[in-house]
Amino acid sequence: MFDVKAILGEGPVWDYKKKLLFWVDIEGCKLHQHNPSSGENKSWHFDEMIGAAIPLKNGDILLALESGLASFDFKTEQLTKNGVLENSNPEIRFNDGKVGPAGNFWIGTMDKQCAPKTGNFYRVDPNLNSTLQISETSVSNGLAWTSDRKTFYYIDSPTFEIRAFDFDFENGSIANGRSAFKVPAEYGSPDGMSIDEEDMLWIAHWGGNCVRRWNPKTGQVLKKIEVDAPHVTSCCFGGKDLKTLYIASARSGLDEKQLKEFPLSGGLFIYETKVKGTPIDYF
């Protein structure tokens, strides 16, 4: 594991072309990079919170900053504002985003104090046109698409529910939202998630010290991976065969007693799985 002590580590993403892992510390305003082949870690600090980081086809990375989307060039360390999803409300930030199979970027907003129904969930097309997809969300989190590209799963954390939508690959739209399954409150709130090649969901549980593998069709827990941190935020598959599960965690929201008991909180944990994950789509 990597003891980076992130305040709010989130959104790990495996760039399979570069063979690098990226993740963000939202409240620490940092972008982290890990190179498993060399063991080298790097980080970049920004002036704003970063809700998500998405590898771009041109080798740069897209950052969902508080003020809106921006591209970061690793070679020049230049940040370019994209003029899309611009935000001037200091109470609002972005949270968790992913690129879907049709090449669109999906991202949610939320209130920094988690005030209910103050966020929205958007789709941004490759030409940087944004459209509202779900209004009045609270804490937009896990996103995943099935291998047949017909179902989209979405988590709004305080609902303790994983929602399924019909996904139309041709026009990149979602419809017919419904409950796939509910998470028992004592399991910890469902946060970020990843999907494996068998279409099972790997969900990080905030307040639950674990990642669980769920069958979304039955709502059954297939596996539980204990994590040495209470607030587990997200996970992704990476490594050369997509069988390494990278798990992000947070220190935010823990008191001194909890931090003493779980000093590795905020670290990035690593677990080797038997099943393969699915590769990302680039934006």
C-alpha cells in the first residue's frame, strides 16, 4: 500500500497505455500518480479541489476542478480551462466521474457539506457540450457500464441504493432508471465502484472498512475485502492483466481516536483479484 495520507483519496483510474495509476485527493487538492513497474510516486498540487481525473487520448489528463473542467499537460505542467461545466458557487464541487463506452464523460456535482439534492449529474460529449442527466442528486458516486453496453449503474451515496439505467450506446443516453439493489445501512455507505469482466460490481464502503463484490442482479455479496481504513472511497482494476484492485481511502471525517486506530487511512491499498477488470475508455 502507499501511505500518502490523503485527506479524501478518491477516483483511482488505471491508464493502461501509460501503465500508470492516477487518483486524486479531493480535499487536499492533489493529483497522485503511481508507477507500479518502478515503484515511483508523484503528485501535483492545485489551487482547487479536484473531484475526478480522467486520462485523455492525447496523453494529458482532464481534471474536474471546483471551477469547471480543465486539461493538465504533464510535460509543461500547464493547466488549461475548458470552459465547460463552469462553477462559481463556492459551496459546490465535483465528485466522481468516468468516461462511458460511447466516449462521453459522466460527472456529478455535490454540496461540500453534503446538503441533500443540491447536486446534478451531467454528461459531457467529446466536443465539450454538457447535458444534464439526473437532477437533484446528493452525493454522486460510483459509475459502471456492463460489458454488453446496455446497462449503466449509478450510486447516489445517501440513498444506499445502486440504480440501474438502460444505456443506449448509439446516442450515449440513459433511460428507465430503477433500483438494482439496496445496501444495508450497517454495511457502510456505497461510494465509488468498479465493474469486472463478469459484470459484478466492486463497491467501496464509506464507514464500512471494506470493498464488497456484489451481484447486481440478485443483490448478493460475493466477496468482502477488508481494508485497514474505515472510509473506503473507491476502487479500480489495473496492472498488466487488470487483476490488481487499487483501493482509495480517506482521513476526512475521522477523529483522533480513529486515526490512531487506523493510521493508514488516506492510503492507497492494493489487492490481487482472481477476476479481471475492464479497461477504461479515454476521453
